[in-house]
Amino acid sequence: MSSSNWLRWLHQPPWLGDCLLCLQPTLCRALLCEHCAASLDYLTTPCPGCGYPLPPGSTGVCGDCLRHPPRWRQMRVIADYQGAWQFLVHQLKYQRQPEIASLLGQLFHQHQAPLSLPQALLPVPMHPWRQWWRGYNQAQELALALGREYRLPVDMRALRRIRATRSQVGLTRTERRQNLHGAFRVRELPWRHVALVDDVITTGSTMESLCQLLRQAGVEEIEVWAICRTQPPQNRLGDSSQAEYDNFRAI
Ligand SMILES: [Zn+2]
Ligand SMILES: [Zn+2]
């Protein structure tokens, strides 16, 4: 090491590795530098029913959730599934980096302070074969990270996926329902108020199926917690038919 590098080492605190986004050394927190952390975009007014953006200053749920109330009491999401968020979730999910769950758990905790917390967190289960293949279930990793942040128990055994299902994306609402039929099992639960945890909410069909099972098992209050929500379909923004939108919409 040259003398100038030694001097730099002496004058700077030891870094925690490189930032996942800009690849510069991080000095304050692992995996994300201060600059990149400050430039992340968060949802400002997501609808508490479906997670889609509401006009600034809105309170309550969107018109669509008023017409078709979701099966959960509240959906908590912090960001759109795009840009840096999409990259971070992708790293968690496909690049064998489960430690990113801790980072995402911290960011969620910084932006969500529920007045009443659920009794337990329930990760969306993955089929055992798929979990074996990937080596971990990213929803479980996230639930464990959120459990540490909020000091909540994580019930890993509450839900089981007993049938592998194909991706829901591109399926109609009816096809999604058929695809998920009989895919999950729930055991008897001591909880009355839970939060289902996943990384990204896409169509919402999985959460809808799980809510139905949890209600049958006697759970009274269900929340949905996820890091990201996919963008609203174009027709939600007002220029296509309601039928097309209903086809996309899962809740
Ligand atoms: Zn950075
Ligand atoms: Zn809504």
C-alpha cells in the first residue's frame, strides 16, 4: 500500500463495503451509500387499499377500493417497482443476496410507523422445491428483517404452498384464480391480527387467496406489507375501458 493510501486509511472511517447502486465505498450503512439512500424515490400517497398512487393530499382509499373493498384491512408499500427499487429487489430475489432483506427492512421501517402493530408477520410461502432450488425464500428473509425492526414474531409455519404455480403475470383474473386454486394450506393459528409479507405486489391475487384462507382460519385483521407495488395499469390512468382494468385488477 502506498503512503497516500495509508494516509487515506487513517483519515477515513473503515467502510462497510461497496454501495450496491453506485459501487462506491459505503461509510454509514451496509450496502447503500448516503447519497444513493437519499436519492431513492418513495410513494408519497399510496392508496391504503391497493397501493396505487392517490392524488397528493388525498385521504382515505381510492374510488376503486370504495367500489370493491379489498380483503385486507390495509396494504403498506413504500415504493414503485422500478429503477433502483427494482434493482434492489431483483438482487434480493435472483442474485442470491438475502442480506439485502435487512436493508429493505430498515427502509420500510423508516417509512412505515403503524399505530397498531399486527401480532405476527406471515411470509408468503414458496413451494418447497422452488425454495430448495433458490436456497431461500425472499419473503421469509424480508419478514425476518421486518420482525427485527418492529420486534414482531415471524410465523414461518402458518402458511404452506402445496402446489407450485406458474407466474400470474399475463393471466386474466379468472385464470389467476384457477392457477392459485388449492395452492396454499393454512394451519390453525393463535393470531387474530397478522401482516402478510412479500417483496413485490403485482396482481394481488396471491394475497387475495391467502386472505381467504386466513379468514377461514379465524384471523380477523389482515394487512399486506411489501416493499414495492408494480405500476398501475395504463387504463387506471383514465384512457382505456374499465373492463380491461377489471381484468388486470385482482382485489
Ligand atoms: Zn451509492
Ligand atoms: Zn385503492
